[in-house]
Amino acid sequence: MNHNGNSPMPSPEITWIDLEKWPRRTHFESFTTYSRCMIHASAKIDVTALHGACKATGRRFYPAMIVLAAGWHIARFFRELQARCDAPDALSRPEGASLS
């Protein structure tokens, strides 16, 4: 029993995969070869409207700015992923299949 009187959850079993025989090997390898090259840049951005909107609605400015910046990075990640998956040699898919 655990601290709240319930039975503990069973441990998940580990299933070892033989990459030489696994049909999805090419998919796995395509994701393990992504490089993590990064470029950092700075830019002046006018956030007057965001600051005014936060004041008008009683929200804090800094968390709003972080959420907007994170959303931009997430959207960019998915655009890059889509572009990689749409490349002719990206993944082996049935003819005509697309992720979009």
C-alpha cells in the first residue's frame, strides 16, 4: 500500500526493440539524426499594445510576454517538423500520404 491506502501502480514492462528487424526503424532514425543547431538573435519589439492590454485587463505583463514568445517557438517547431516530414526522403510513407 502507498501513502493514501491504494495499491501501488504496477511497473510498466520494458519491451526491447530489435532495430534491425523493426519496421519503423527508418522513422526512428530520422528523428535521431536531427541536429540541434541554434542561432540566437535580439530585436527591438514594440510591446506597448501588449502592456496596455495587460494593464486594462489586470493581467501581468511578463507572464503574457513569455506565453506569446513560447507560442511563437512552438509554432516554428511544428512548421519545421512539417517541412522535414514533407521532404521526399524524410520518411517512408505510402504514395501520396501526407501529414497535413
